[in-house]
Amino acid sequence: MGSEAYHLAVRRRQPAENGFGMNVSTIGARRSEYRFRSRSRGFRASLLLCMAALTACQSAPAGPAAVASSSKSAALRAMEQVAITAHKCWFASNDAAFRSYSFANELNSFSGRPRFLLVPKSNFGGKPMLVVQAEGDPARVDAFGPLLDQPAGPRVSADLKRWIGGSDSCSQTA
């Protein structure tokens, strides 16, 4: 069997034409496609009409700034600033005075008192050595714990006072 005979035996069957140069199988598909398009156009038009009506009912556009300020309390905003700076200055900088502690962030408190804790690195679930928390509007930040009575206590108090005031510097001289 030569190569010509093989090609003749494997030749594919062509779809039937309707005389206008179109396949019969595509005519039915185009009819259903037309019906689908006409239905989806009506749906799109009614959807756009509903969206326009809902947009017209809004009294004032709510910008991202309005949403952000209303979703965070003053205490949370104050504690975010203090916690970020404390982590940066005490832990990310690998400060020797804080190497034996771990930073436990609890800013998502449902009690209305966002806080962070310093706990012993060897016992993460142990008694906190320092608790820094905020509450109220305007925010009042409190710090307490045995770490304040240790040699690092005056430095911790000075750092917290500076950070509560809005500074993000790690040292008193900067």
C-alpha cells in the first residue's frame, strides 16, 4: 500500500453544506447564539438600569478616608503607632535589653483595649513582663508590669512617652 492509498483511506469527512457556503451544523449554532445574545442584552440593560437607580439613591459618596477613619478607634490608631515603633526599635533592631522577650501583638482586641505584651521568650504563654494598652477617645495609653521595675524600666517609660507623643525615633537624641 503506497502513501497515496494511505492518505485516501484516512481522509476526513467534510461537513455538509447548505448551498450558500455555510455548514449545516453552524446554522443551528448561530440561531441559538442569536437567541442567547438577545436574552443577555435584555438582562444587561435591566442590570444597568438597576445599578443606575441604586447609585442615584446615595446621598453622598463615601470615600476611603471616611471609611478608614470610622472603622478604627482612636485607641487602635494610637496603639498601632506605638506597637510598630516598639517592634522596630526593640526587636527588629536586635536590642540587647529585649533579647530575652517576645513581642505579642493583641491590637485586634474586642474589649476596646488594643494592646501588646512583652513575654519571656522561653515561655510565650507565661506571665507578661510588660503590658501596653490604650483605651478611650482621645486615646489614653497605659503601661504596667514587672519590666518597669527592672533596670530597663526608665528607658521603656521614656520610649513609650516619646512614641505616644507621635515620634517614631528609636533614641531620645534623634
